[in-house]
Amino acid sequence: MMMFARGSAAATRSAAGLLPRSPQPWIAMKMWRSRLAPLVKLAFFAMGTQVSVTVAVPGSRARRDDAVAAIADVERRIQDFGRHWWAWGDGALASINAQLAAGGVAEIPASMRALFARAWAVRQATGGLFDPRVAALVRLWGFHDMAALRDTPPDAARIASALRDLNRAPGYDGGATYGPAPGVGWDFGGIGKGWIVDLALDRLRELGFPDAIVDAGGNLAVRGGRGDRPWRVGIRHPRSPASGPLLLASMVARDEAVNTHADDQRSFDHDGVRYGHILDPTRGRPAQELCSVTVVHPDGTLAEAGGAALYVAGRHGWRRLARKLGLQQVMVMTADGEVQVTGALAARIKPEAGTALRIAG
């Protein structure tokens, strides 16, 4: 996903997923004026990707200083979320997974139960096409850390073993404990960013800045607009060349998430086949029928987790699942390059030159 502001350049986005924090976060802040409301933007590295926060700030210089402080507050919250919700770090989720790996019953802190419960509810609604308990499979494929990314698929026997552990693991009942679940760990890389991006926008509103964008590497959501105009965002082409990003389409958005999953970031190619980071929990392997899924919805958490499930559902299953989940605005690109879009979203987007849309029934 990309955000455009008049008089500014679009910034490319790096790999999606809840990965370790950079030891030296990259930070850049911009302020500029235009005929529209002035913008204040802060970009930083968190959750394994570049995150940018942009707010519209009409009024005095003091208000812009307040905006910088508000964005700094949001950055601290996002950094803290990334540390505690990374499956393999030294935070709370890593501790839960360590307890499970030791064969014990893990304590789920009260502050984490809402997202655990939400993730499990999506798991049930999607029939397991989204499953937050895939940490062992994610690590086996090397998608937990770009430094560990494989160049060949893992051994089939190891995949089968991880699947057996997952299939034997208990569900989550919303309570204070989980387990025992030997060989199973929780990974919120397919839902956590949508959750924290929405919370960040809520926090900005509390601090007096209701017109804002938060973009976390494909997990983008907006509130309000620039004065009386909505925000404009671009949907990245998953086969953009290394020389620069291309777009599939652009659209205006207000008070909603525009969330994209694609295989152009954390992936590797082997024997002419691309293996992307979105795993099919029922097979233990990357889903490969689609290469991009974009979901537009007011609920960023559902947009992210539901979009991941649609990606797994594939070319012939995503429309049925989208209807079940109540996701009316969806665009997908198949592995052979066909772009399919629901009628509700087709009415809103502007395809780029060379992008042919097929309306999905």
C-alpha cells in the first residue's frame, strides 16, 4: 500500500510481518505546506517494516509541534507492541511460546486475551485457513526473519511433523491459560498489524488529531481526511521491478483500512516456483494460487486476518469466503496475472494503465 499527498513523493514499503526490531531504527520526519491542510509525517522502523504516520494539522506552528509529540507517542506504542507480540523475541508472546515448547501450560496475560480471542474467532470463521498457531511452520520455512530466509523448501517430513502438532493442539477458549500444546507456538504476524494500526489511529484521535494515516508495510488505515478531501492511496503491483514500485490501482479512502497481502516481499524462488510467506495452515506450505489480495474494510484487524485467509482460499475459493466474512471490497491478482475485483470495490478504484479488471461474481 502507498499513500500519496499532493506535493510529496510516494514512499515504497518494505517487508510485511511482525519481525524483530532493527537495532538502529531509521527515523525521518517531514513537514510541508500545501493548499490543503499541512501534513506532519514521521517514519520509523518497527515490527520488521517501515511504518509511517501522517497527520493533517491545520492551524498554528504550535499545533504542528503537538502533532510531532502525538506521533512520537504512537511510535512508542507500536514499538512496544512489536516487542511484546513478536513470537521469537524476548517479549510476552515469546515467553508464552517458550512455556508451550517446554510442554507446559502458558499463562495468557489479561492485556493479551482480547487479541488472542479475536485471532481465534477468525480462525474458526475461516475454517482454519487463518490460524494464529503456526509459529513452528513459519520458523521452519524461515519466514520469521529475513536473515533466516531459505532458498529451498524444508523437508516434507518436518512439515508433516509440524502439521501433526498443530492438528493435535487445543483451541483457545478465551481464558487465562493455553496448553499444553507441544510443538506449537502462536504467531500474530497475520493479524497484529491491523490491530495496532487501528489502535494507533484511535490514539491520535484521543490526542486531538482525527485526520491521519498509519501505514505499516501494506497494513494501511486512514481516518478523516485533508480538510474536506479524503486520503488517496495506491495499491502496489506485486510484480514491481527493482527499479521502482508500480501500482495496480489507486483509490480515495476515509475511515477504513486498505490492507494488502502479497508475495513480493518475504519470499524465495526455487526451481521456477515462488514460495511466499503466507502459509496454508491446512497443508503447512505457502499458498500459491494468488500473488496479491487487497481488502478494504472499516475494521483493520478483520481486513488483515481475513485477507490472509482469502489468500489461502485461492483463485476459486476467495469469493465464497469473502461473502462468509462480510468482506465486500476485495481485489486479488492470480499467480498468472489476472486481476479480479468485487463490484463494490471496482466502483471505487482507478486502475492504472495496463491493469485489466475482471469483476468477480
